[in-house]
Amino acid sequence: RAACWSRRAAESRGKEGGFARGEEEVYKSQERATEAPKMGVCVQECGDGHQARCRICSAVVAVIFLFIGITMQFWSGSHVDDIPLSKLCEAYTGSGDWMKADDYREMMAWYGDEYGFQCDADQKPDANGKCEPNFLGIAGFFLRSNRQASFTGRTDLMRYADVAFYCKHTPNQVPTNKSITCMDSCPPGSGSFCNPFPCRLWPDQPYTPKPSNWYLSESLYGGGAVRHVNCGQKAHVFEDFLEAVYGQSSYAHTWGDEDVKAASREFYLTCLVDKGNNGYILNIGPIISTLGGVITVLTLFRRFHGPPWPEVGINLLILSLILILFGFWSISIGTVAEISNYAICGDTPAPVTFRGMRYDGRPCVDRDTMGDENWNPFVYQLSIIYSTYVVGGVLTFLSIVMFLGLITGFTEKMMGDRFGKYLMSVNDMPNIKLPFPHHHTSTPAPAPAPAP
């Protein structure tokens, strides 16, 4: 303010009689002093009131966009691989109920009576030389639809077992004849890979109480729909399964509660590790965006409008832009690949679409097994999560662009201070002497004077 009044007083005296040389030097020194701390978003010049208000309003809008954007991104990034198991079972059977330990005991009792199993190293055979169903046999059956597990013989991939392992009821599209079970489609000796699902696990498996359900897409190489389910709920079902298997009398060393819980805890941690990289990519972008936005807002205040805060804010904002693009790529791989396995059938008549299934084998996302218009609850929630992350990412992207616009004045000032002596302005261009010769039009020689 003092520099402004000094300038106005000097201008008035200049109109009356011109500047005195001493007064002009004082004015220039004061002007340099006021221009020196002008950095960041902060506006301090006398005539910049409108610009200051405009920048403050832009900062407020950017903060609102950033808050909404990162909230949507955090929510979707935390739920893309955390969908409730009840949603998947509701899509598969129409009911959201899970398998319990008693259900597994009933299933294994029928398997043992009907087929029998080879004894495990810790099992005692009965009079016929057979043993009750063991972990390797049951796990191998539910992993036969997974090519990675079936061809490699890995039974440690139960977190990617077929959805029939987790859900309690028989789906609606399975025939009501109880004598037909999954073993009829994949009997012993039918090969390592076989996908009989959906089917009835054992004859007395309860039928779904709902009139309809949905077809699910196949996941032949692991992952798929089961990957997006909450790890804690899958671990709870797995714990009930272990209680039913290792609580049988044929085992010489019956597992205790602590043993079952330790194996279930390992299952849970392994599931989290599988999803950790995706969650890290989806959530690190909003965190960096928040830090860059906060530092940029702080440069509105005089205390933070000098180095290094504006430079730190610019670096964080540019880094967050890159991470947002990586987040789009990561969530697209994790969700679009699953959603694209389904078709929007609409009002397409039979035989193109019949009872929730298209002619080419793709399940309908908007038609159930009765042919009624009804959206698949699991795919619908997955689509909502994906759309939320994309919309939130766009809002965050816009807020970062606005923050970069606010802090651009500091960048220009620093470029001028640090590199101005090495750079040449456009006004200096006409004064440059080019190294190559100029092409001038030749002027004709003057005519000789006439002789007297």
C-alpha cells in the first residue's frame, strides 16, 4: 500500500513538473521491494482486487471438486474388491445365504457313502479300505472349473473356488430331479478340468427359495467374480469348511479350534495380498491429489506463498495427474473385463435371448432365469463402483487443473528470476544481428551528369 501511494504521489508531481532524480530512485526501489515477495497464489498489488477475488473463488471451487472427487475415488477403490458375498450368492441362487459347517458335513457324508475317497496320510481307513472325504478331494472338485488349479494340481487356490463352494442353495435353473448331481457331469476319472456348475452338489441340497436367479459368466483362469468378494466373508466360509473336513472321526489328529482359525487366517491374509496391488494403485492417487491441493490452498496465505511451497504443490499435482491415469487403467482391468462378459439383452425376443441367456452363451445382465427384466445384483454393484471411480477421477482431474492454474503465477515468477538472464524476450528479437548476410535489393547507380 505504501508503494502504491508513493507511486501516485510521484505521478502527480511528474505531471506538475517532472520527477526529481532522487524521488524516481526511491520509487523504483520501493517497487522492486513490493515485487520481490510476489509468489504463489497470493495477490498483493493495489489494483489486483478483482484478480484476488477470482483466484479465491477458483480455489473454493477446486477444493469442492477435489473433496467430492477423492471421496468417490476412496469409496470405490475400497469396495471394488470388497463386494459382500451375499450379493454374489444372490446372483447365483437368488438367495444370499452362505454355506455353513453343517451343510459341508451333509455334503461330505453323501460323497463318502456314494464314492469313497483315498485315505489321507493322517486318516484311518474303514473296513472297506476307504476313508471319509478329505481336504484334497473336496478342494480339487471345486477347483476343477479353474484351469490354473486343475492343470497344476494346486489346492491352495480355494479363494478362487467356484461360487458353488460358497453359496448354500441349488440355483433355480438346475433340474428338480434330486438324483442328478454335479458328479453326474464330472464323475471320477473324467479328467482334471471339468465345469459342471451350476448343479446340485448333493441330492438333499436345499433348493433356492427364490423363483429366479441369474447366470454367471465363467472364470476359467481364476479371479473372475469371486475375486471381487470380501476376503473376510470368504475366510469365514472356508473356516466352516475346515471344521467339517478335519472334525471327522477318521483323522488320527483332529484339528482344534486354534488350528482351524490359523488356517483360516492364512487364507484371509493371502486373499488380501492378492488384492493389495490393485487397492494401492487406486488409493495412492487420491492421497497425492489431496496433499497437492492442500499445499496449493496454503499458498493463498502470505506465510506460505514463497518457496518451497508453490514448487512442492506443482510437483505433487503433476504426480497426481499421472496416478489418476494409472488408476483409470487399473480399475478398468479389474472390472471391465468382468462386466464385458455379460450382455444387455433388453427386449430381444427368443431365440436370440431365452431366459437370461443369449444365443452365443453370454449371460444377460438385465434378465433373470425366468426371462423377466431384473438386473444382476452383483454386476450392478460392480458397475456402480466402476462408474463412481471414473466420475470421481474426472472431478479430481478438473480440480488439479484449476489448482495448477492458480499457482501458474509463481512458476512464471520463478522462471523469470532463475532463468531470465539466460532467456531472451520477444521484444529483443529485432535487435539481434543475424549471422547470415541480408539480401537487399540492389539500387541502380546514379546516371552520369551531362557534359556541359
